[in-house]
Amino acid sequence: MTATPTRTVPTPVGPAPSPASRPAPSGGSGSSPWLRVAAIAVALLCVLPLVVVVAKALESGVGEALALVWRPRVGELLRNSVSLVVLTGVLSTVIGVGAAWLVERTALPGASFWRVAFVAPLAVPAFVNSFAWSALVPGLEGLAGAVIVTTLSYFPFVFLPVAALLRTVDPGLEEASRALGHGPWRTALRVGLTQVRPALLGGVLLVSLHLLAEYGALEMLRFPTFTTAILDQFEVAFDSRSGSVLATILIGLATTLLTLELLARGRTRHVRLGSGTARRAPRARLGRATPLALLGVLALTGLALGVPAWSIGTWLSRSDQAMEPTNIGPAVWSTLGLGLVAALLTTLATLPAAWLVARSRSWLAVLLERVTYLAASLPGVVVALALITLTITYARPLYQTVFALVLAYVILFIPRAMVATRAAIAAVPPELGDAARALGDSPVRAFLRVQLPLMLRGTLAGSALVFIAVTTELTATLLLAPTGTRTLATAFWDASAALDYAAAAPYAAALVVLSAPLTYVLLRGNHEEPLT
């Protein structure tokens, strides 16, 4: 009998772990010089905004920049930003892991429905969620309001990868732990948590980076962070230097998060190659706890989806524009076109660095990956202003063009595609490509015939995440969009900023409707098919 390879599933927002603990092999096409050149070119493109920001911050000298840093206001912004990241990260972890365990490891009634319901909040932009909660609870603001809204908006980033791994990981290690006399809780903490750790860290990292760059939701909830303060400096005080100093601090925070995630992730191999097929873990019976579990998942769904649906529906019933497609049609088409183009280009730009990281894990590959994450941690307004400076100075014909806007999207949302593509590549055993080349295929033919079909689902899931992000992006679009271009996000923001909630509701509803079908793509990207 021949050995049949099995693989772990590619996940859209985090790398998939493996029982094995040895480093991934560095052979194969991961060492191709063309891949390194392409990855370096993309990283240099992403680092341009960082260079512009730091240069602007140091324009008047290091001493004056340090004087701007050591202010009570900066301490307040730092405290607010760190508190938001810590509290939302912890709550997202608890909710995401708990929901994933209920759906994938227990006999919870209606598991398929709840799996969709826990991904669907990604279709509701955070600033639309804050709009809904502000309409429902007018006094909701500050840290408490920010934590509630951002947790309900971003916990799916943790749920998705953890649920995928709990559904597909072989239960052999857990059975071995119990056979050695360890109880269920000790097994869950020592074995189960270790198995999902890389995916969990990837999800929490994305949540944290989104929080550092979040603007619309926090501005509506009157909770100042570095991002809201940066936009205030640019829009109100017209002080780009102070804004750049604040952005530099934000880069430091992002660097800290990226370093911690990298150290915690470790160097484990992300594929399982062995005989037979991976077994599904048995589902635990909830027994008398079933009603309590159903009440919990129903409450979570109601808070994450029911509140925005009710609020949008209420304002739609009062809107004269709800049934006038001529008012919303151009914004829908602009959003759809920009989203598709940016999703395609971002995925293509991600492939070289993702392949290097998944296959070689060299210091260069890790550095290139971290650079793309670091650039994307900046608020959209900072990236937009950096591109405005560059285009006006060196490429004036590109100023306020679709090219500049799409370039900003690529820089901002590469992490969403990176974690998905990296996981998809890592889940394909490199031995399959080696076998195809040994049988006479060229590297390109081996990739197209053997590896691309296996990594396609995870890669498409990353593209879906980028598309959702583009449709909801606000600040960079406001600054870089060509004259006359109006997206659903900017149209919604214009109406809500004027407190015209009835006029804003149709755009909010269109954003949700446009993004909702992509939850199917995300779920497909998390669904395992055995490799035969």
C-alpha cells in the first residue's frame, strides 16, 4: 500500500499549523532569484510611504520631533490606542475561539448556519456598525463604545482561521495526551491551544493592525487615537509635520506588534505529510448546556448583525432615496470596479513574498513580509498624503488618478492577501512540486498543474478580504479619488457627517449587500477537501 499525502486547509487570515515541529524545507522554487527580485520590488513600493512619513517628521530636526512626541496629548493617544488594541484583541480572541469551538467541535444544532453567521459581520463595515449603534444608543461613545463596536466588527478575523483548523486538524495528539492521563482542560490548553496558535496569532495581528488604522468608527464614537489625531492635524490644523510625527509613533506600535507575533509564531512546518487521511475530531455533546450555548450564539449574532440590520432598515424606511437607483448606481459601479481591480493586483503583488515565506522562511523573506505589514499599519490618510507628495513631486500626470488610488489600496491591504496566500501555499506540500519536476515538468508547468489548483481556494479567500476592505476604505479614497469619483463609502460618510442618516442608509445597505456574497468565498477558502 502506498502512502497518501494529506494536507491541512489553507486559511484566509492566518497560517495553518502542523503536528510537526521541524522547520519548513528551503528547497524548491522558493529560492528562485526572480521571486526574490519581484518580492523586493513590491516591498520597496510599500516602503515608499514610510520613507515619506519619516522624512516629513524629521524635516525640522530630531530635537523638534522629540519635543512634539513628549506632550501630554501624545500620552493620551498612546494610552487610548494601546487600551483599544488590548481590550478588543482579548475579547476578539475569547469570542472568536469560543465560537469556533462551539461550531466545529461540539454537536451545536445548526452549526452550518452559525458558521455563516459568524463570518457575515465582515460584510458590515466598522463605521456602518458604529453608525448603527450610535443610532440605537445615542450616548454610546468613548473606550467602551469603541471596544464594543470594533470587537463585533473584527472578531471574525479570529474565528475564521481557528474554526478552519479545529475542523481539519487531526485529533491524534489530543488522544495521545488523554491517553497519558491528562484531563480535557489540560489537553485543551497544552495541545489544542498549541495547534491553533499560529492561526490565532495571525487573526489577532490583523485585528490589531486594523485597530491602529481605524478612523471612521472611532471618529463617530468620539474616541481619539493616533489615527483620528493624524487626520485632525492634516484637515484642521494643516500641520503635516505634526501628523507625520504621530504617524511615526504609529509605525513604532505596529513594529512592536509585528515583532511579538513573529516571535510567538515560531518556525513550525505548516503541512502534514504522512500515510492515510486525517481524521475528523469527534464532536462533544453539550447535553444540558445546549440551550445556554444556543442563547450565546444567538446573542452574538443579534449584536453583530441584528443591530446594524435593524438600524439600517429603520432609516431606509424613512429615506426618500432608498428606491432611486440613479442616486446610488454610479457609486455602486465605482466601488465594484475599484474593488475588483485592487483585489486582483494586490493578490498578484503578494504572491512572490508569500511564496518565499511559506517555502524558505529565510531572513530576507521574513523581512519582506514584515515590511508589507508595516506599511499597511498606517492609516489610509497617511498613505494617501505620501502618494500625493510623491506624484506631485515626481509624477504629476498620476496625481488624482485611478492608478494612484489603486496603488494606495495595494499598499494598505497587502496583509489581508498575504496571510491568506501564505497559508494557502504553506498547506501545499513542496514534495508535490518536486515530484512533478522529477517527472519532467518545468517549474512553471509544475506550479500551474499541481500547486496552483491546491492553493486557489485560500488565495481567492484573500482576494475576497481585499475586495471587502476596498469597498469600505474611506480616508485614502477621499483624498486620492479622481474628481467626480464617488464610492459607497465616501457617499455614506458625506451623508452621515451631515447627520442625514436617512440619506446615508441606502449607501450603508448597498455596502452590506455588495460584500455579503463574499462570505461564501471566505467559507470556501476554509473548507477542506482531501488531497488524493
